[in-house]
Amino acid sequence: MTEKEKKTLREAILIMERLLDEGQTDLFGGTLSTLRKPNRFTKPTKEEVTTYFVEQGYTAWRGAEMWDYYELTNWCSAKGKPVVNWKNKAQNVWMTPEHRLKKTNGFDL
């Protein structure tokens, strides 16, 4: 995508957001608000997080550590942005190889 195309796209997005904020309707008579995805983040319980970590082959302790961290930050990232999908955040940030359960003689350690 060229810089000119990126600029045009950004401008179109800004116009759409302004129209949404003003409650404008689209060309077909429907409201533009139907185009915006609702941001409905539901905070998981500590049990949900630890269970997910164990199911993925990680320690429950690591899941509890993640949950405690995001509870302290009100479910915001280190950059201050709200967490939208906690499972993605777990996979991309918290599930590192050194925290994976190791198998020895068929038993998890």
C-alpha cells in the first residue's frame, strides 16, 4: 500500500468516525453505528485464566501471575492500552517456553 493510499484510508476512517459520533446515517438509510464493532471485553476469572494455561501446557502459577498483573493494571497493557482479548495476550506475552510444563517419563513436572 502506498503512502498516498494509506493517507486516503486514514482520512476515510476519520470521516466515518466523525459521522458515527454525530449519529449520521449512511446512504441507504441505516445508521453507521451498525458498522462499529462493540468493544465488549469481559474480564476473566482467575480460575478461567489458570485453567486455560494448564490446558495449553503451562503452569497454573503462570496463569495466576498473569491474572494478578492485569488486575493491578485494570486490564491494561504495559503501554496503557486496554486488553481486548486476554487469550491472545496470554499466548503472545505470558506463554513463553521456559514456563511450559516439561514431561519426564510420561509425567508432567
